Amino acid sequence: MRLQDKVALITGAAQGIGLATARKFGAEGAVVVICDRDAASVQSAVAQVQAGGGLAWGQACDVTDRPQVDALVGAVYTRYGRLDVLVNNAGITRDARLVKMTIDQFDAVLDVNLRAAFHCAQAVAPGMIERSCGVILNASSVAGIYGNFGQTNYAASKAGIIAFTKTWARELGPKGIRVNAVAPGLVRTPMLDTIPAEVMEMMNEHVPLRRLGEPEELANVYAFLASDEASYVNGAVIEVAGGMTI
């Protein structure tokens, strides 16, 4: 198993890509730490990983709140003695055109998608530096590379994630820590539930594979990047979008 005995913290892991990644990491032998805001959802995710034969523990945490993040990371070290992998997956959307977007919509997305990734990475980096090894994986998006109508806040946050990734790869690479990002396209997650079926059909027409991605397909990429098979991959932004940006 590619992630045998690695301790991996995954934020936003109670549903969607985060949950699929937690299940995949558990199946690959990792000890998975589930982080999400709702305690009941966290325990459900833990049970799903365990049902698949994986080892998991979870704790509710608002990753926009730095004291909560520090407490979670401290709890991981108390329980396991180390942290090998961080997956900054937590993310939200609050879509609106520029002229209609409110400050609250803008701030909410930047807080969860960008500021929280900073909190988590800064909290785990010292321990990884001390051990001279570790992996940080960040969730970007094709919207962060190419922009997207009605997503000023989301696209900006995901572009910022790319900047984080490349900067941290330079800073932490000499310390033995790899930092990479994954940029999904259209993936079948609850985030797309509000989009009308006819709109989704039109969007699929722009994807050469003519379908949505599945969360498990993103999880497979995260598992590769977290593993020693990706030992020379650092500062990369990998699009997983079915070719929609070609």
C-alpha cells in the first residue's frame, strides 16, 4: 500500500472530494485524520473510512479559526506523534457577478478557501521541518487558472492557492517537504447540486470526455502526490479536468 502508516490530515473531509480522498488514503494504508465543521458528519466520515478497512480518527474544526487549527494539529501530534501529509481540501462557493457580489460573499470564500489553507500549512510546517519530511497538497481549481464567470471570489482564492503552492515549494523544498496543488474541473460533488440539469449538460459539452469527473478520480491523484512515487514532484499544479481547458 502506497501510504502505509503515514498520518494524513484532510480538511473538508466529510463529503465530496475530501471524503473520497479520506477513503482512498485509508485503503492505501494511511492513518486518516478527518477534519470538517460538523461533528456528526466527521464521525460519519470516520466510520466510512473504517468500514473500508482503513484507520481513521476525526475532530470537528473550523479551519478559518486559527486557535481551533492549532488545537487540532496539537491533538494529532499528541495522538500519533507526527503528521506526514496535509491535504488542504476545505472549500466553499458564494457565486455572483462582480457588480452583484457582496463583501460578505467575497470574505467568506477567501476565508475558507485561502486563509484557512494558510492557517493549516503554517500550523503543520514546523513539525515537518523538524523531521525533514512531509507533503502538503492544496486544492486549487481550473477557475484559479483561467477564471470563471460569476466567481470573482472563488477564482481569486484558487489562484492564490497556486501562488501559495509555488512559494511554499520553494521555501519548504530544501527542508524535505513537497508542496503540490490539484486543479479540478467539473466534479460530481454536492457543490454542483444547485446547477440546473440543462446547464450541466451544456457544461459537459465543453469537456472532451463528455462527463463530469468523479471524486474518486481526484482522490487517486492526491494519493499519488502524497506517496513516495511522487518523490520528485514539487511545486506542480495538476489539472484533473477531463481536457476541458484544451
